[in-house]
Amino acid sequence: MKGKHLLAIHDLSAEEIDSILNLADRLKSETKEGKSHEILHGKTLGMIFAKPSTRTRVSFETGMTQLGGHAIYLGMNDLQLGRGETIADTARTLSRYVDAIMARLFKHQDAEELAKHSRVPVINGLTDLHHPCQALADLMTIREKFGKLSGINVAWVGDGNNVCISLMEGCSLVGANFRAACPRGYEPPAEIASWAKNRAAKSGSLVEIETDPEKAVKGADVIYTDVWVSMGQEAEAKTRLEVFKKYQVNEQLVEKASPNVIVMHCLPAHRGQEITDEVIDGPHSAVWDQAENRMHAQKALLVALIKGLP
Ligand code: CP
Ligand code: NVA
């Protein structure tokens, strides 16, 4: 995997996902035991942020420190990119200094442009279309809770957004069943859903998209939700809050799933909108382990892309 970009989960094979998660599990146990693993000693990660972040920034930065490397935060006001330097020239320049670039951008095409002109691996830290680092941490969390991914029933409730798309692709690759309940007009793009359905068929699992949350969560091992208004969609907030009203993950909905269901959310959560306090703070919630796993999964990813898997 050395030298590859990660712009979307479909850039990885099922075997590569498995290897990254195995390494992530190992790095997590070593970290818990206080063992150091300076695998990326002397390496630097450049991190471009066109949107705010709590988890992505802190997990990548801390992860690089734990690996013996260094990370540089580059906001739009820090870079000449914010004053009109092109993405291509930014990629050409940064890749003469750093060993990998992580970028959180608005348009997915901008991440593709960055990767096209970069000599070093580019990692998508969220675009309007994909959030592959989130999906890696999510798969790690599901595997940790259930001991496997194949055959696990994942129910998505809400907006068919970037997080939904990456999770759907990830599930289809690893053989988990993915059923989404999204309001009409807010489903993941048809072309990506169709790719995921075909990929799932090869893995022996199913991808289904419908509108009814109660149907989607029936028999679910995992219920997953995300905000109704993603970054960059603020102008649509009023309409969206109305459209998604029936898509709240609350105790009544959780009761309809499997008794051992875990509830996931990429965070940040809008408590009282897509998820209630009772659920996010309740016994089924896995959200803090999930947030922690961002760091372990990304450390494994950084090692894989910068150094190659052991
Ligand atoms: N889940 C996630 O990407 O969180 P941040 O926006 O805080 O990075
Ligand atoms: N769908 C959300 C995820 C944030 C981590 C957004 O794009 O804002």
C-alpha cells in the first residue's frame, strides 16, 4: 500500500482493510500498554483544513506524535491556497517537504486534484462525498464489538451523506449488510449505491436503500446516524430539519433493533435532532470508543501509506 492515496474506501481491497484493521488493533493494544512504537520517526504529515474539525485534527496529530513523527496544521488562512494559489501548485510544493498530506476539503474533485499533483500519499479527511478515515474507524469499532464484520447488519438512519457513502462502501467490501433509511431525495448517489450493491453481492452481503427507519433497524446489530445538516449545507438547514424529523434515533427506534445493538455516530452530534441524549448517553452507545478508534485506525493507515504494511 506504500505510496497509495486514500480518497475513498473503494480505493482499498477487502484484504487491505483487514490488514489495516489488524495493525490498528495491535497499535491500540500497544498504546494501552504504554509501549512506544516510533514507526514513523522523522516523518511529517501536512494537514489541510478547509472546514473545522475536532476528531480528525486531534486524532491525526496525536497519532503522528505517537508514531514518532510530526504533523503540521494548515488552515485556509495559513496557506497561500486561501489567497488563490492553485491546488495543483500547493500539492507540488507540499509534497517536496512532507511525507503525506491529509486534507479536509469541500469538493471531492479538489481532493482528486490534490492527489493528482502530489508525489506523496494524499488522505481524504472528509469531502462532500467521502469520509474514508471515518469508515475505517467504524469498521474497526464494529469488529471490536462483535468479533467479525461479515454478516453484521448495519442500519443507517438519516442523510445519505459523505459518512453514509463511505460506510456503505466499507460494508459492501467486508461483507456486512447495509440497510439505509433516507428520505426521498436524500439517498446516497445512485451510481455509488449501485457500485456498493454489486460489490456486496460479491462479498455475499446486501446493500438496501429505503425510506422507513423502523424497517431499516429491524434485526440491526448497528444503528448509525449523522447530522441532518452537514458542513457547507447551512443554507438548507430549515428544509432539512423538517425533512428529517421522522429520522431521529431515539429509544423507541433502538428498541426495534437487535437487543445487543450498538449505536454509532461519527460526531459531532446535534443532540435532540438526529439522536437523543438518552440514546447517545445510554447503554447501547459506542460513540466514544468509535471516536477513539479514529486515532488507532489512522495510525495504521499512515504506517501503511508512508512505510508499507509490516
Ligand atoms: N467525525 C469527524 O470527522 O469529526 P470532526 O469533524 O471533529 O473531525
Ligand atoms: N456529515 C458531516 C460529517 C462531519 C464529521 C459533515 O460533512 O459535516
